[in-house]
Amino acid sequence: MKKFLKVMAVVLVIAMLGAFAACGNNGDEPAEKAKVKVGFIFLHDENSTYDLNFLNGAKAACEKLGVEYVLKTNIDESNDCYEAAADLADQGCNIVFADSFGHEDFMIQAAKEYPDVQFCHATGTKAHTENLANYHNAFASIYEGRYLAGVAAGLKLNEMIEAGKFKAEEAKIGYVGAFTYAEVISGYTSFFLGARSICPTATMEVQFTGSWYDETAEKEAATLLINNGCKLISQHADSMGAPTACETAGIPDVSYNGSTESQCPNTFIVSSRINWEPYFEYIIGCVNDGKAIDTDWTGTIATGSVVLTDVNEKAAAEGTQAKIDEVKAGIEAGTIKVFDTSKFTVKGENLTSYQADVDSDADYTPDTEVIKDGAFLESNFRSAPYFDLRIDGITLLNEKY
């Protein structure tokens, strides 16, 4: 009998231990987390400042969190993107990310075919209307960073005016743009408004290249703008074409997506960029913890997603960093609004109402009121920019793109 009772006691203990294991100790200890593997799709490679910025963020986030990752570079905005996304899913990636606007439709196609994989896409516009639980868009309020970079440009223009290099009415900025997309329009407009907040006589000319990365075309566009009398150049294009043209001509330059100081020590002033590391850490954390990823995620200065490089004191005007810090504090406090409608006009008039194409369609049909309390609310109704206004003071030299 005693032997029987001992056996029964052992059986009971084993059963109780099994029950505790099955219920995870009633939540006192975290359940085993998902094993995360991330696949990345890049339009170009590290030779593109745009893609290099994503590559650096991807590696930093994955290595910091100790997750496996796969990189695919030079993936066109074509069916190549779908094939790359499908291949990454087949390799066991439970997150697939693509970095270029034209990748979107192919990412959506893959998301529909792989419902257990999370597909995330930068600069896209369709996640909030596709209503797919596993498809997500992301961007950041980079217009704030560009505005701050514009402040640095305005200070440099004023310095050159005060030095007698040209008259105030000759303070013309040149801008090399890729396409006439809202993202580019939002970028060059915010940069211009930042410059004009410091140098009120500033004007701007924009030359488009029709490509996100074409070093020859970007260099030619910058050279054309310089020959047109532009006193300072900035860009929304991804090669060293424009900065190199500026260094050769001795024209101050504000680049994008990273410092060009080492290559252009005499002309580089500052650069704004989106820091993608916080977003990559966010989506990895969501999958790891079994949480939903935001349909539209917008990073900000506060999240560390909008950053500026160090100011190159050799080329920048005196006091540039202090002024940037002052304006940045105003943006964070809400006392400075980048698209304050009292600060710009369209065909000579200030706007009190504007319907933007937020729910994107082929005809770019306006669908959402985006002006409130005297400001255009950029990246408020979706993460990707939708500011497409042609404001006074900016001349587009070509519009075929």
C-alpha cells in the first residue's frame, strides 16, 4: 500500500508540473517569443545615398536586436520586386521590407499570397485603403528636417549677401529633383520655406531628372542651375552628381540622406535624412511580441527618425547650429509649423482650404481636407507625403517627370 501511495504521489507531482508548464506559469514568465528573420529589398545598393541610408539602418537594427536578415540590392520597380519578396518569404522571412515607391504594387501582390508574412514598405500610399492585415506603409516627417536644412541654407545666403557676393534679390536656390511626385514637392517646398524664413528674398528653380539615381543627369541638372545663377544647390536625388558639381564650381550645397563632407569639404553645409533604425526596431519588436504593426507609421524628430548631420563649419554660416537648434525646438513645441499657410501663397493668395489626394487613385482625385488651424497637415492622414501645391517663388524648369 505504501509503495502504491508513493507511486501515486510521483504521478501527481509530474501531472502538476505539466499543468504549470502548459499554462506558462499563469503569465508570470513570458511565453517563448517568435523567431524573427527579416528580408530587405533595396532599389539600388550602397552607391546610392538613399539606399545606403536604409542599408545602414537595417543592419544596425537587426544586429542590435540579434535577428537574422537577408539583403537584396538593385531590385527594380518591376516584377523583380515581387519575385524578390516571394523568395524572401520562401526563405523563411516573417518580415519583408522594400524601400522604393515603385515597389508598392509588387509588395501588395506578395502580401496577398503570403498572409502569414508581414510586408512593410517605405514611401507607399496604399496600405490604409488596401485593408490587408499584413501590409504596412511607413515614412517620417522629413519635411521638418528639410525645413531645418533650409534654415542653414538661408543663413548661408544671408552671409553671402552681407559679404557683397550678390544682391538680396539675386538669392536664388537651385534644386535637383527626381520626379514630380508629392514626396519631392513636399521636400523642396519645405526646404524653400525654411530658407525663406531666414532669407525672405530667396527664390528657387527646380530641375527634374526623371530618375532616383542617375549621377550624370544629376550633375548636369546641378550644373544647369549653377549656370542659371543659382547661388546654392540642394537635392532630392540619390547620387553624388549634384554635390560633386557644387564642389567643382565652389557653390554651397545642402545634400540629402547623409554627409558629403569628406568628398566635398569646401561646399557641403548640412544634410537631413530619415533614420530608419527606429522603424526597423519597431516592426521587429511587433513580430517578436505578436503585436500588430501600424498600417501607416510616421516617424518624427521625437522618435529619432528625422535627423541632421553635423554642420560643416568650414562651409556653413556662423551660428548655423545654434539657429537650427532654436528652430528645431520651435517645431517640437508646435510654435513653428513648416507648412504655415500664412507663410506662402499660391497664385498670390493664402490658402484656407485644400483637398489633397490622400486615398491615392490613378486620377489623383482630391478626397481629404488637409488645412486646419492655419497649417497644411502633412503626413497626418497617411505616412507618405501628399503636399502637392505649387507655391509662389518656386519655378519648375521642366515638368515632364
